[in-house]
Amino acid sequence: MKFISTSTIIICLFISCLQKAGACTNFMAGKNATVDGSTIITYAADSHTLYGELYHWPAQDWPQGSMLE
């Protein structure tokens, strides 16, 4: 019976390793970890479907009061 339990655990661990990771990237640095004592926190959603995509519009001279649709 002990063999079956050990085998079952090993198989479950193996199967769990095959799952796709759904992690996001976080970088955090506290005030004691930076030279100037600043706190740095950043978060990156590694999936463009979660929060959308990044867009870039080149710098231009826009008329005063104009807005992006």
C-alpha cells in the first residue's frame, strides 16, 4: 500500500510540472536595497490579453486643446 501512495504522489507531482505557468513579473526594491533610499515597485502582466496591449504614438506638435480619440 505504501508503494501505491508514493507512486501516486510522484505521478501527481510530474503532472503538475506539465502545467503552463500563469505567473506575472514583479520587481520590488525597498529603501534599504537602493543606493539613494528610493522604493521601486513595478509589475508586468506577461499576457497582453489581461490588460491590453501597449501602443506608441510618435511625438508631434498638436494644436492646443486637441485630444486623442
